[in-house]
Amino acid sequence: MKTRWLLVLLQFVTVTYSLSAQKLGYIDMEYVTTKMPDYQKAQIELDKFSDRWAKEIQDKYAEIDKLQRLYQAEEVLLTDEMKRKRQQEINDKEREAREYNNKIFGFEGLLFQKKKELIKPITDQVYKASERVCRQRRLDMLLDKSSEFVIIYSNPVHDYTDYVMEELGLVTEAKNNKTATPGVNTPTAKPNTTDPPNKTTKPKQ
């Protein structure tokens, strides 16, 4: 048990030390995008689509309500066969309205697709700008605090994707390049203790 806790503690210390050696930053992407004129225009257009589709769905349910009230008013005059047909008509209309509502506002529905179409080009601009800032300020990682600190940029030298794929038995095209490219840090690389410590240089503004 003591050995297990010692390993957990050692792993925690290793991860903490690794993170402390990197220069991190974060932005509030939600705040940035809401300040962009293109985003505001896209949001207005998106609201128009949403309002139009919501109105269509409301009209469908209004028609259903009208059919139900008409059926209740005429029920005593209808035969059993006529009642079944009217009830079936109402049920079909209700199902149609639900399906249309899911098509528009459901998971990855038309509203979601339209939002992705209008907003994605804008968020791509933010990503590119964020990458430029990272290079200028020499950041290793940039987090988005409005999305629970999702990483939107990371220094490629810290990308261990290919190593994980190799562990899973997956072949990567970059395998030979990664092993043959000099000067690239690997998870097993050891620091050179004979070299003098790096001097800290102030990044250009």
C-alpha cells in the first residue's frame, strides 16, 4: 500500500514539475468573439433562422390545437370510424411536429449546422490569432477559460500523439521522421548536464 501511494505521489510531482517548466497562458474566447463585428452579424443572422423555424413549429402546433378543438366540438356527431380517422389525423400531425422540431433544434439539427456554418470561420480567425500570439510570446500552451480550459494551441514539441499511436500498435507516417530528426525531444531523452543553463531572454513585443 505504501509503495502504491509513493508511486502516485511520484507521478504527481513529475507532472507538476513538467507543467511548471512550460510557459502557459489563457484567453476568454467567448469574450473575444462577442467583441468581433463579424460574430455579431453572424449571431443576428442565426437568430433570424431560429425565429423563423420556431414560428413554423408554433404554426404546426397551432394547427393541431385547432383540429383537437374541432374534434371535441363535433365528437358527439361522429361515427366510430370517423372518430378513429380524426384521431389518427391528429396523432400524425403531432408526430410530424415533433419530428420537425427535432430536425431543427435537436442534437446536430439544422440550427446547430447553421451555427457551425456561420460561427466556425470566425472562431478560426481567433485560433490563428492565438497561435501568432503564442509564437510571439513564446507560450507552450494557450487555454480557453470560457470552455473549461480547453487547449487551443500547444507547442508541437510537446505532442506525444505518435508515441501513443505506436503503443496502440498503429502505424504513423511520421514514425521514421520522428526517430531520425535531430534535436527533437522525446519522452526518454535525458537533459545534458554539461551544458550551461539557458539564459532567459525577454520576448520581443
